[in-house]
Amino acid sequence: MISNEFLQQVVNAISLGAIYSLFALGYAMVFSILGVLNLAHSAVFMWGAFLGLITVTEIKLPLLLAFPVAMVGAGLIAVALDFLAFRPLRRRNAPRISQLIVSIGASALLVSLSQLTFGTDPRRFPFDILPSGAIQGLPFRVTLIQVIVLITALILMVLLNILVLRTRLGQAMRAVAFNQRTASLLGVNVSGIFASTFFIAGALAGIAGVLYGLTYNSILPFMGDQVALKGLTAIVLGGMGSIPGAVLGGFGVAGLERFSVAVGGSDYRDAVVFLILFLMLLVRPQGLIGQKEQTRA
Amino acid sequence: MLLRLDQVAAGYGAIEALHGISLKVERGQVVSLIGANGAGKSTTLNVISGLIKPARGAVYFEDRDISGWRADQITALGLVQVPEGRQVIATMTVEENLSLGAYRRRDRRQIGSDMDGVYERFPRLKERRSQKAGSLSGGEQQMLAVGRALMMRPKLLMLDEPSMGLAPLLVNEIFRIINAIKNSGTPILLVEQNARKALALADYAYVLERGVIAYEGKALDLRQDPKVIAAYLG
């Protein structure tokens, strides 16, 4: 029984880890160019979930369309955040702490707007939107939603990797992450790269929100809080501005969380995750595969 | 006229580093800007490149007023700077750095032949094409920075202290390279502390002292000017 339970938690961890990774990727991408955590990222995640939800429940479009709507919508919210909150500070060469604080304020604003719009009762996707039963003939319980989560996340991670390593936009993003002045001397429009990066980060958060909402079928203005610190732990674990690190960290955090459930410490799963965050910052602040700040990409 | 600065003043915050300087570069010319540390040489280049906005005065490139333009727009005009300290992207390979130089270009076929041209000019870069730029020596990084700038097909190449921090043997090699670029017809604005070498290469030169132009003239004449000899060539 114990090994069965263990196997089951591995399955759960992979599915949850896929969502954490998508979420953490956006954190990492913005951190790599801004040098600051965008703490409003979790609010963009929440808005993505709501946008996906209303696409299905209010606009009556099929679930398949909820994903692109949430990605584009959340991406645009993130771009607006950059324009309205971060850009004016960059213009004035404001210190990083101001940018961090403005992101906390932006997060509170986005959560309040969502409360105003959607209320504070949990909203749900229609229960019959996806078959919720386990897929038959497997030694563990896995639902269609978990499979969709994993496949969607893997596809997006591969696409993101191609984008960053193989395209002109990705090349410019890496140049900006390395040094903004140098990038601009090479003809890169740095403001444009900021906007693109925020859009992609927001889109990833948005789809992560929809997937999270589908998995737990409970969508709330405060749902971002549940992933905010998990995502933070993920990128600390993986290395702050590192893209592969964010994926590794996302699965790592989910693994720790599920493992503590498997050994019977369900109540302590968050405590375990944050203990790891604490130890990591103490022992290896550059992350598992992180490098020195200067060479982050 | 390729480049003209008209009474440009600029600085950092409340501190003014340039107090109204005027200079020009004609087509086909190599112009050197020499002076001591902190005289305002790099500030001048950064104003031209759009990294610093001029507080007064104007910058004209090909008779167009470009003061206040963004750095990437100015670069796209063909006004290319190789910044101080080389600034190659350490996390990218040599080849990725070179192709980043062609970021603004669309002519795929010519980009390929330009890259071959850079490799021909710098065989060492070809050997190390798939190595990370951060693993190169200082001299190789300088070659990469120059090669990357050539990938941008500069109408005017601005070099900021290209010999800084290099061993004497490498300094000679870098100046040989600059000379070869000059002979291929690309105009150069060269900022250097090594006044002797900078004057030997240039057609015309300006001497900056504390944010103003103290002397200017044909490089040949400045090399014989007793005041310049005493202060910079002694």
C-alpha cells in the first residue's frame, strides 16, 4: 500500500509540478531582465484563471479556446503592468526596492479588482467540462486533467526553449538580460524586449492559472497566494533568472510537497517547502544550477 | 559631413562632464579623441550613441539632427560603438555574438558572407566560434567586439579605449586591426588614452581636457605641437 501511495504522489507531483514550473518560468524571465521579482505575477496567474473561466461560463466558448484567451489576456495585463508600474520607475532610474514595492501594490490592486468583478465566493468550471474519473487500466489514479496539464506544460516549455535559444527575439532577450546598454548599442529596442518578456511571462502565468483552476476546480481572487511562494521557492531552488532552473525548481517544490503528504505530513507540506527555501537561501543562494548574478540569462 | 557635434553639453545628474564641445568627422576619415582619464571622452561617445541625452547642443549624423534619439535607433543608422570594456555577451558563443551584430539586418545572404569576412580577418575567432565569449582572453574579446561591430556594417565605427587592459603585444595587434579597417574605407572615431598610437593612426584629432576641447588639428601637426608633446606624448 505504501508504495502505491508513493507512486500516486509521484503522479500528483508531476502534474502539480508542471503548473508550478509554468508559473515559475514567468517569474524567472522577468527577473532575468528586471533584476527584480515581480510579485504581481501571482495576481496575473489568478486573472488568467478567471479569464479562462468566463470564456467558458459567460462567453460560452469551448474549453479549448479558454487557453489562448487566458494567455493573451494575462499577457496583456502583464504588459500593462510593465508600462504603468515598472517603466516610469526605470525612466527615473529608481532603485530595485521601489520596483519590488510597486509590484506588491500592483498585486493588491489586481486582486481587489478581481474581488470587485467576481466577488469572493469560489467560482467553478462546469463539473462536466472534462471527465473527472481516473483513466482505466493504470496502477495509479490519473485523471484526464492531469494528463492535459502535463502535455500542455511540456509543449509550452519546449516552445519557450526554442524561442529563447533559437529565435531573433530570444537572442535579443538574452542580450537585454546580460546588459541593457550593450543590447541597445547592438540595435535592440530594450523597451520592446521588456514588453515582449512581460507578455510571455504573463501568458505562461495565465495558462498556469487555467490549469490550476481546472485541477482544483475552485477559482478565487486569492488563489494567487497559494502559488506565489511556491513559485518563489521554485526559482530560488533552481537559480533566480534561470529558465531550466525554474522548471527544475517547479517540479522540485511539487515533489517535496507531495512527498510530505505521502509520508503522512499533509498538514506540514507547506512548512517543508518553506524550510527548503530557508535552507537553500542559507546554503546555496545561487540555486541548484544557478550561476553568479552577472551571467544569468 | 558624416558626424558633427555642435556645442554639446552633457553629464550625469547634476554633474556636467562635457561643457559644450564641437567636433566633426568627415567621410573616409579617422579622427582620434584623446585626453586623460575623466576628461569626457567616453561621455562624448555615449552622447553620440544616444546612451546619454545632451543637455545642450546637438548631434548631427549625415546632416540629420539625432539628438534625443534612442540608442537602438542611432545604431540602426550605422553609427556603431564598440563600448569600453568590450561588453561581449559572455553567456553566448562567439558565433551568437557575431550574429547579434546583424540583429537589425534582414539581408540573410550578405550576413553569412560578412561573417565569413570577420572570420577571415580574425582567424582566432573562427577557431573558437562555438565557445562561450566569456571564456575568451581579453584580446580575443576585443577582436570579437570589433568583429561584432563590423557585422553591423558601420557607416562610422566608434571605438572606446580598444587597447585598455591589454598586454603591449596585443595593443600592437589591435592597432594593426584598426589600421586595416581604416584602409578598407570605414571611417573611425577613436577614443584612446594611448595618445601616441592614436595620433599615429588618425587624420585629425581632438584633445579633451576637463570637458572642453583644448586642442584640435591635423594629427600630424598635433604630434609636433610642444604643448601636446609635453602633456600627452612625453
